[in-house]
Amino acid sequence: MRELTVDLGDRSYPIYIGSGLMAKAGDTFLKHGLPIKSPILLVTDSAVVDLHADKLEASLAHAGYRVTTAVVPSGEASKSLEMLDELIGAALEAGLDRKSTVVALGGGVVGDLAGFVAASFMRGVRFVQVPTTVLAHDSSVGGKVAVNHRLAKNIIGAFHQPEFVLYDLDTLATLPIREVRAGLSEVIKHGLIWKAEFVEWCDDNADRLLALDPDALGYALYEGCLVKSIVVSRDERENDLRAILNLGHTIGHALEAVAGYGELVHGEAIAIGMVGSARLAAQFGYSPDIASETERIFRKFGLPVRFPSELSTDDIMDAMMHDKKFAEGSMTFVVPTAIGSVEIRKDVPSTWVREIVDGLRDC
Amino acid sequence: MRELTVDLGDRSYPIYIGSGLMAKAGDTFLKHGLPIKSPILLVTDSAVVDLHADKLEASLAHAGYRVTTAVVPSGEASKSLEMLDELIGAALEAGLDRKSTVVALGGGVVGDLAGFVAASFMRGVRFVQVPTTVLAHDSSVGGKVAVNHRLAKNIIGAFHQPEFVLYDLDTLATLPIREVRAGLSEVIKHGLIWKAEFVEWCDDNADRLLALDPDALGYALYEGCLVKSIVVSRDERENDLRAILNLGHTIGHALEAVAGYGELVHGEAIAIGMVGSARLAAQFGYSPDIASETERIFRKFGLPVRFPSELSTDDIMDAMMHDKKFAEGSMTFVVPTAIGSVEIRKDVPSTWVREIVDGLRDC
């Protein structure tokens, strides 16, 4: 088992990464002092419940916990105030009190939703994350929890750090390969912003990662979480540094929105976005090799590096402007300066961005 | 103008109390560095908007702020997730960003609701409170914000401290006398838990307070806020000490619930509850004068010290058990040990409570 600590003062917490962790979950809950007397609400989704909930429930019950499981529909639509309302109701009916714990078993959607339940129920109770996707390594560090509003994603939320994260690699074996690739896109992103040697390692170990080799996957998730935790501990509330985590996300979010959510999944959209950012780097005079290397690596992982030809540049530019409320003329981007390091540029001419978006169209 | 600081480390904030503060609000916003470029959402209710919104909007506009006003229906029903959803929509449509401020203009309902909007919009933006009731002196200290769930009051919320509180005494002139009395009930509570000489002062100045004499009212609000701020700064997250603020609230909440909200307003219900707690003190061997003094003072302020005869003791006991999930047999109460000091007793026999509730029935 690997372990790393997200260092946030008195809100610090460990991430445990390894095989067979779920079967020992009850012990981990006890070790962390989560009170036996206070009921637990386990939140999971319709895609995960049949695969993993039994094992987690059994382990917690064996340790003496009373667990009530609430299942939400799989998918982004569950990140809503309506679902928050339902889960708060479930928490009340299950008799949760101020010392209770809310557990998220699932991917990013369940983590964000259950995390906001934990943040807001009785003004904040304990929270434990049990991620079941590669992508969730990203949301398991940093404490950002939220639901969506009709007009904007992730706009209603909180910063609420978990007690610990239990990353059982066995759960990843059931993931569709497309989700594995898309999750690895964020893993590689963490290398691209911070650590060239980790990008190199991913490059060298692409086959093992895509084959879900537990040792390779454990190491990659560890490194991905580590980079994110270093960044987050230096800037918990996203005042400045934390913005570098958004490498590829400005173009990526716009692509997701314009393609229709689900057409391009998040990890795919940001892979294309990272290629775009790397091309911006060349415009600023950094080596053009950054872009070609970025592209080569994502291709190796079977990730898209171009967007579908039917999407219009105007629509993508509009989505970006709307998303970030950019001032006329100049835009802010995270731009690589080499493989493994980035800078934040607030002086990116929107004409450059338009040109680069155009060049990312599949043809 | 009086000023006091709620001391919460880097979340400390001042409360300004005085006449004519609203007309100078714009300057106060500027002095506190609230950015001119980021739009403000002003939240108020249907009872307050016509009385005070114009003045506040004008002052902010004069200082250069762009203000959008959102009006919610007056009353407890507005503390809902539906209203949160609407206000987040209003914030988005008004173009609020991460540096924006949400302002609450009104009583406790508006403060709790707008405060939770501020706490959750983009995971937390700035918050300013402009209370317009005597009772709101209580909710303006401590950062507790929340909305209600169908199954429980104040169950979905956060701790979110304001930038500052602007208590313009002129707004109190328009309050119905019943609300003034009920608000003073919480003011006197702050004396009863902490400061005998302030209770004495209230006793001596009841006529001036009920006549809304600005100087007396300003002093009383200052002292009420001061006691609460001392308690809250020693226990921001309600781990122990903060519970003393609930003097009279266990019986009070039960009376509110059983009478139907609105029959007894909050300040009235807790006045009766505080008489009950003072009678418990006598059971524990403290002076019976505590109860007679408490009762005499509340009567002087025109507050009820008995509940309507039609309410049943069983219903009231049930509501208390449900509210606090008391263990069988023994209950927890804040109990006075003298005028101006209290202790928390976890060993109150429910039989004593039943007897005391019976004795508080109007007959």
C-alpha cells in the first residue's frame, strides 16, 4: 500500500492507495477515530452500487458501524440541489448526527455531491472518499465539492476536506477502457505541469497503465495525487498557484460544452486542450517540441488530440468567453514553458487562441 | 457610532452600530476593500425592500458599485433550497464573480439565506450583513448560515463569517412592537448567560428600550453582540462553550414547533423557555430567586412567560426528544447558576422537565 499526506495544516489528511483496501475499510474508519455510535451515510451511484457497495458495507458493519446506503442515478445530472435535498433527507431519516460521516463511493460526480452533503449537513460533518475511477484521483485531492446550477457547473459548493481517501485499485478493474484513458489524461496533466520525469515514466509505462497493472497504476495515482497535493497545500483556496491545475481546461471545457456533455468525456476534452496550450507555448517563443511531445504522448494513450470536425470555432470561442468572462482581446491561459513546467499568461491574444482552436479540428 | 470586533483570527470582523449608517454604506464598503469592479447581489425580503433598499442601493451606487437586488418573500419559508437555487441564478445573471459580495438586508431569515448563498456561490464569496431587526443582532455574530429542509430547520448550511455588519438603528424604528420585544428577549438572554450587570441595566432601562431610544438600543445591541462574540470567539465551531447560547432554546424550540411557527415568535418562545431553565436551576439546588427574577424581567418587557393552555405537555416533550435525540431518561440543558451565569447539565431527569413544562402552561 502507498500512502501520501495532503498537507493542509489541521485539515491535513492521508490518501491510501493499494489493492484490497475496501475489505479493510472498517479498520481504517476505526483507526481514524470515526465514532461507532453515529450512523454513516454511504452515497454511491447506480453504476457502482452493484459492483462495490456490498464489500464496503460489510467491512464497515463488521467493525460495528451502522451504514445507510443512498444510491443516486449515475451521471452529471445527479450533481443538483434536488439530489442534495434528497440526500439530506436520507441523512436525517438514517439518524445522522454531528459526529456522523458521509462516505462517497464512486467517481467524481458522487465525490462532489456527497462531499457537498458532508459540507452542508448540520454545517459540516466528516467526509471519507472511496474513489472508483482513475479520474477521481484528481477530485480526491483539494476538497472542492459542489453541485451544478441550471446556468453553470460546480457553482454551488464548498471547500471541505475529507478525513482520508481510500483508493482501492481493485475497483478500477471494472472500469471501461475509455474511462481509464480519460482518467490517465488528468494523471499525465499532473506530470506536465510539475514533473518532467513523471511524464517520461508515463510515456515508458503506457502499456502497463492501460492494462491496469496494479503496481503501475498505484504508482501513477500516487504521483498524480502527490503533484496535486503539493499545489493545493500551497494554495488551498485557489488564489493563484492552484490555477495551474487548469492546464488544458479552458479549451477543454469549451469543447465539452459545445460537443454536448458526454460526446467528449472530460479527460478527452482536456487532452485536446493541453495540445492547444502547448501550441500557445510555441507562439510565446517556447520550443515547438513541447506541442509535438504532448501530442505524441496523448496519442500513445489512445486519447484524442483533435476535436470532431462538425464543431464550429465560433461556438468554441463563445463558450470560452462565457466560461471565464475574459476581457475583450486578451485571455488567461496556463501555458507550458517545457514538459513539466507551466506559467500563467494573462496576455494571450484571442486571435492566437482562435487560430489554435482552428488548428485542432479533425480533418 | 459604536464598534466591536468579533475576534476569530483571520476571519475577525467588525460590527458597526449607530444611526445613519446605511447612508454611508458605500464608503464602508470601499474602506473594507470590497472591489468596485465585481457586481454586488443585495438580498432582501418583501417586507423590508420598500422601507430600506432604496437608501442602501443609492449609497452603494454613489460609491461606484453595481448592485442587483433580489427580493424573497418575507418569512421562514424562504429559507429553502429552492430559494437558494433562485438566488444563485440571480447572482449568475447579475454577473457576480469570485470577488463579488452578497449583502443581506433584513432580519434573521434574510441573513441566514443570503449568508448561505455567499458561503456556497463559487464555493464562497464575500458577505455583508445589514440587519433590520433587534433579533438579528444574534444571527449577525457567529457566521452560522443555513436553509431549512422539509424534515428539519437550519440543517443545510455553513459557517461563513461576514466582512462586517452594518447595524443602522434607524431601520429599527419601523419594526412592529411585538418584534422589538421578541428581539430584546435574545438581548436579555445574552445578559443572563454571561453578565449580571447588563441584565440589571436592561431591567433599569426597559422603558427606553421599548420606546426605541437610539442610545439605549445602541448600547443594548452592542452588549448583546459583545457577549455573543466572546462566546463565539472561544468556540467558533460549536464544540462546547457555544452551547450556552442555547439557554431557553430546548423548551423554546419545542413550543414554537408545537404551537405552529408564528403563533409564538422565536423570542417569545425562548422567554418562556428561559423561565423553565431557571426553574430547573432550583431543582438542582440553586436559588429559586433566579426563576422569579427571570420571570419578572421578561414580564416587564411585555414578553410571555407562560405558553397557551391548549398545547399538550406530551407534544412538547415529544418535540424536545425529536429535536435533540435525547437518550432515554436524561436530557441536556443550559441551566442558570445565578443571574448572569450558566452551566451545561447533561443529567437532567426528563421527569423534572415534564413537571416544569406542565408548570409553564397558562391557566
